Amino acid sequence: MDEKKLRTVSLFAGLSRKELKELSTVTDEVAVPVGTQLINEGAFSYEFLLITSGSAEVSRGGSVVATLGKGDFVGEVGAMLDARRNASVVATSDMTAVVMTARDLRRIADVIPSVAARIDAAIAARLGERSAGPG
């Protein structure tokens, strides 16, 4: 993916040119049509997605728990913790997303500490929300 486009993504804001170059080698930009099932609850985790345009809905146990849009990301819990998906995600509009494999996300987290810190904070928040919520 183009380094200039990556620079505009909030998760990657403030990265050096070298870090953006490294990131560009493991990311792809994909167009996602409305209605696409992006993540299935209980499935194995193979990728991480960051929404750059459009929207998606997150459900757990059949109940909607969140609506996501530009700048939000999904799949980090399963990808970083090598765990099964804890929710399902479906595109509620046409979307564009930055995608990388779980393996590449873990490698990027090792070599770019600022990205790791942001993802770790999101994981802590999401796991905290789950334990505080019903079921």
C-alpha cells in the first residue's frame, strides 16, 4: 500500500518515513461492498482490518454491540492474541479498508512500538468492555 495513504490513517499518524515504508510492505487497501461479512464470531483469526471509509456493525451472540466507521479497526484481539474471533463484523455500507495478516500485524507491533501501544490499548479497552458487559 502507498506510504502517503498510510500517513493519513489515524492509527499510523506520526510514524517516521522508515516505519511507513516498512508498514507499506505488509498492508493492502481493499474495497468492500455493503453486506460483506468481514469477521465471523468463533472463527480463527487471520487478519486485521482498519476502516478508511464506510461503516460496519459489530455483533456478539447475535446482538449489535457497536457501529464502526473511518479510523476504527477490527480483528486486533484475535490477531494479536492468536485467539478465535470474539464478535462478527459486517459492512453496513461500501467500505475501503487497510488489511494485513495477523502474522504481519504481530511483526509490525514488534518493530514499531507506537503502533503496538495503540493496539494494546484498544485490546485492553475491548476486553474490559466485554468483561463489564452482560455474558
